[in-house]
Amino acid sequence: MILATVTVAFLFISTNFVYSQNAPSVSVSANKKSFNPGEEGVLIFSFKTSSKVKIPKEPGLTLELSTSDIEGQGFQDYSGGDGDYIEGSKVKYNFTVPSGAASGSTIKISGTLKYGFCTTSDGVCRLTSKNVSTTIRVK
């Protein structure tokens, strides 16, 4: 009975440690503050990770835009470099401001970013999603 109690306690502690790792936070910004109608832009997603957490290249990141005020073009290729993790903890997403966007207006770009994160010390990976948003101005 003592062995069973020790085993259960060990499993609980191990499981608790694995799941206690918080998902990295993510922020988004545009490459410029204002755009002309029809102009292409870039959203830059920056991940803030702890020292032993990295963002893996696979599974890929997905962005579900909840705004129809821009036309999403997709992520720029982030598969280059050595290893299985994204270098620099940044990825870029191309978009186009609709040609009919009203001059002087603002566009709130929002959506849900889904991504994985791994603890490099033990190789445990998890999936998460975060709501993201930023605002741009139309010239």
C-alpha cells in the first residue's frame, strides 16, 4: 500500500509539473501604422517565452481572422534555419487592405492564433490558442 501511495504521489507531481508550464504570451503589430487602400501589409506575431520554452515549426501556426476588413494572405515561410523551433520567436503574416477601404478610417484586425509550444528540457509539447488584435489606419 505504501508503494502505491508513493507511485500515485509521484505521478501527480510529474503531471502537475508538465501542465504547470504556462503558454507563451503573444503580441501582434503591423509593419506600419497606416496603409493606403489596396496596399499590402505584414502582421508581426511576437512570442514571449520562458527560458526553456520554444515554439515548434510543426504543427504549423494557424490564424483565424474574425474581421473581414482585411484580406489575409497567409504566413510567411518560417521553416528555415536549423532545428525544429522557430528562430527569434517571431512570425509574419501577409495581408491586404481592401481597395474600397474608406480613407481616414481605422481597421481593427483581430482573430485567434493557434500554435504549439514545447518545454525543451523534457520535450513535452502542448497546443494553445490566443486571441490577438491590433489596429491600423487607412490613409
